[in-house]
Amino acid sequence: MKPCSESHELRTVTHQNGFAALAIGAPALTSLDKYIVILITLRHMSIYHGVRKRMKKNVILEIFGYLRDKGIVTGESEFSEFWLGHSEGYMRKLRSTRSEPSMGAVAICASRLQQASHFIRQSPAHAHVADRFLELSQQCQQIVNEDAIELELV
């Protein structure tokens, strides 16, 4: 395979989520060069997504623990149905299969925590609980936002 005779520009682009990727300037790279760039990018993406997955599960477990400690939910079934929008066995399935919560479940949880925060805030005596609900909601929202695919045209 012949290298591209035209000059090209490679630059590192750091995305909002901290993931660095290579941006390819015109003219295009050779097929081999593109393949190497894609492999490097995919390697970094898989490491990044592995960390994000653990973080996603940890946040959901933190929320469940907080709600359980406050007596708001009695168990995983209630949490799965009301706070994650899934069947009563959803948390049990996540634990037994060592899988991660869906992005939809994280988004639903963020929304419900935010709604509950606004409702709880009506009682000044419980403002600290409303603040914590809002913090947990923002953690979920951040996970959803950071998982969104970013496209950059060069």
C-alpha cells in the first residue's frame, strides 16, 4: 500500500468528557493510516467506557442505598419499578448477571430524583434531603450527557 503523497494534518482533539481523539485534516490519510488511527481511538474509547460503566452502576447503587437508608424504598423491587422505570427484578438481574444499568434507567432516575427534589423542597425542614436528591439527579444527568456521542466535522 502506497502512502498518501499529499500532506495531511493530524491533531489531538480533547472532548468535554476528557476523551482525546485524533482529528484528521484534509487531504485524507491512506487506508493503513486510517486503520491505525481508528484502532488507537477505539482502544481509548473502550478504556473510557469501562470506567463510565462502573461509574454508572456505582451511582445507581449509591442512590438505592441512600433511598433505602432514608426509608423511602424498602427494597430493590420497589427501587427498580419506581425510580428506574423497570420491572421489579431489574436490580436483581443487574447484580446476578454483573451487567450495567441501561442509559434509559439512569435518565429516568435523574428525572424522578429531580421531580422529588422540587416536591420535597416545599417543606423547609427537609431542604437538606431535597439538596441531596438534586445532587444525585445531577450525577445521573452527567452520566447521560457524557455518554452522548459527539461528532466533529473537520
